[in-house]
Amino acid sequence: MKRRSVLRRSCGRKGGSWIDAPVSGGQVGAEAGNLTIMCGGEEVAFNRVRPVLDVVGEKVTLMGESGAGAGDEAGKSAHRCADH
């Protein structure tokens, strides 16, 4: 959690937005484009990266603020920093 907070703040200082994007479905799901992706972060940033996540995700959901997505699938996080 502390690492995520440090990275989120660093991303913000550089003009970006932080999105947690843990996934469920593994390599097979990624190759088939049907991962479940549970995101945490600001809605504006989520909407900006959603088209990219939709390529590999069948179900892409904004769970709430930063950390909300990671809480659902701890340990399987793919963190993304979306530039403004």
C-alpha cells in the first residue's frame, strides 16, 4: 500500500493520474481478451485508459478511489499511470 501511495503521488507531480488495475483471468484470459479488470482511481483517468483496458478485458470496472481495485485482487496488480 505504501508503495502505491508513493507511486501515485509521484505520478501526480509529473502531471499524470494513477490507476490501479489488478486483473483476474491469467495469461489465457489476456490472450483471449476476456480478463476481469478491477480499477481504482479517478473517474476521468479511468475513462481515459478504458479503451486500452477494453482490448484485454471483458469486464472492466471502476471500483472507487485508488486502492479500491487492488483491494479486490491483491497481489495481481498491473499498475498504470495515464498521462494528462
